Amino acid sequence: MNEITINPALKGRSLLTLNSFTDDEMCELIDLAVALKARKAAGVRGDLLHRRNIVLIFEKGSTRTRNSCIVAAQDEGGAAQYLGGHETHFGHKESVKDSARVLGRLYDGILFRGFSQRTVEDLAKYSGVPVWNGLTDESHPTQILADLMTLREAFGDIGGRKLVYMGDGRNNVANSLMMGCAKAGVNYVNCTPRELLPDPALVARAREIAARHGSTIDVENDPAVAVRGANALYTDVWVSMGEEDKTAERLRLLRPYQVNMDLCRATGNPGGELIFLHCLPAFHDCETEVSRETGAQEVADDVFESDFSRVFDEAENRMHTIKALFVSALQR
Ligand code: CP
Ligand code: NVA
């Protein structure tokens, strides 16, 4: 079993975007998550969060992030309290600054999911405790730790591998994935229509980081060109939480960007050298309320259910990577 090694420099540290950590620190967090996963599989119970209290403030819905936090805290002897929607005064009857100062007196750490990146930054500024970004409109850094861990489980050394993200090129997952790939030396292609291009400043920053590792960051409009030689195809919903009014436009723009078997074949890397990733929740052939209403389907069912789909490993790894974050920041 891997030894549990926690970098002392991560004590008290927040995760607001992936650039809250150096490239090495980010990779060490993934090493730690791998070790924590092996330890749990061996049936060894941890106590690294003994008597630690974590609050989860969610303005948007969640299955994976919310439950990963709860299980991660419980596994290590700590507790996580969920505060959803308007259950508290947070951000509507009381300012974020005041709520941060109250919650920071009561809790050892705060995980926030919501709309504004500014909120998670203010929580970190005023609470006095570590704050973790569990998704904002701009970024989703905890997701990408799990994605990189899943890539590592598939390929071992991931430096120089090629990951292609298909779909809404300017959403939270695409932004953080670009940064995470840059920091890990993974060649990244954002394949998206011209109407949904990522922020050029973010692309420039990712390119600077990738250059340190000799890897590349590209933006491409043509799916067949983008996927050539890919080791991983990644997609996300076409309409993110809070953007439901854009559904019709997104369907029109993104239908040609669906991940299907033809696209997988166009990688030239079928089978063992290609994996499919999705942060989930996903629209494939599933019967959900939203997919019935919109007809959105960013991934074909046969790809989602294929033997090269790693989406449920990826979902499980959310918990191990969030646990790595918690135990690092709250180490004694
Ligand atoms: N991938 C992800 O963040 O899932 P949830 O929205 O279920 O938390
Ligand atoms: N881009 C998606 C990610 C969900 C995990 C959203 O923000 O809804």
C-alpha cells in the first residue's frame, strides 16, 4: 500500500482555482488521493480529520461533490454540514463577508458551490479558514483533480498524453481542465464552435504553464481535426447550471460536437489507448426530466457505456481527491 505523505506546505491552504497550488503541489495532492484510495480499499480507517468540522455551502445542486465531501469527512473522523439554497441568510439577508466571519468562527473549513467566483474568494478572504471551490460559473478545480487522477490510473505517466475536450469551450469545467492539463503537462485541445471560445487571457496563461512542461494548449473548431491521436475524449453538458435560458442556442451550436463512436474512431486510438471522461451528470440515452425536455445528448449511449468509458472511476475519484484536499489543509 502507498504511504500517506502530506505536504506540510499545504496546511491551511485554500483552493480557489487550480492556480492556488504550484504544479508540483497539485500533483502531490493527486499522489495523496491515490494513497488514500488504496488505504480505504485495504479496509484501514483513517482519523486525519478527527474533530474537524466542515461546512458545505451550495447555491446550486450536486450529487458527486456534496456526497464526496460528506464521505471524505466521515472516513477520516470529521463531520460535514450541508447548507443548501436559502436555508441560511448567506448572501441574501447577510453579506458574504459577515457570513464568512461567522462560519469561520464555527468551522475548520468551508466548501462553496455557487455562481460567482468572487463569493469563493471573499469567503477565503474573510473566514480565516481554508476554503475550497466546489464549482463556480468560472471554474471547477476539485473536478479536475479527479480527472487527472483517473487519467493517471489509465495511463500511469500522463505527461505528453493528449486530452480533447468537446463542447462548451468557455464553461467552468473547460476552463479548469485547460489549467489542470497545462500544470500536469498533458497536451490539451479545446474543441468548440467560434461562438463559445475560451477567454484568450486564460488560454495565454495556460500556454505559459504548459511551456514549462513542453506540452501544448490548442483551440480547434473542427472535431475531426481536434481528436486525431487523442488518448482521452472529455465532454460536459451543453448547458451549465444557471444558463438554462441558452438551451436552444447551445443545442444548435453543439450538436456537431457530440462524442460518438465515429468521433472515437477518428482519434485513430481506439481500445486501450483511448478513454472517455465526463464530469457527470451526463445526457446520453438516459430518460431524465431535463433530457426529455431538451433532447440534449452530448455523448452517445454506446460511448458512455463502452469499456473505455471511465466516468464512474472518475466520479469515485471525486471523493478521494476531495479527501486529499481536506486532510492536507486541515493537517495538525
Ligand atoms: N461533477 C460534479 O461536480 O457533479 P455534481 O454536480 O453532482 O456535484
Ligand atoms: N458545467 C457543468 C458542470 C457540472 C458538474 C455545470 O456547471 O452545470
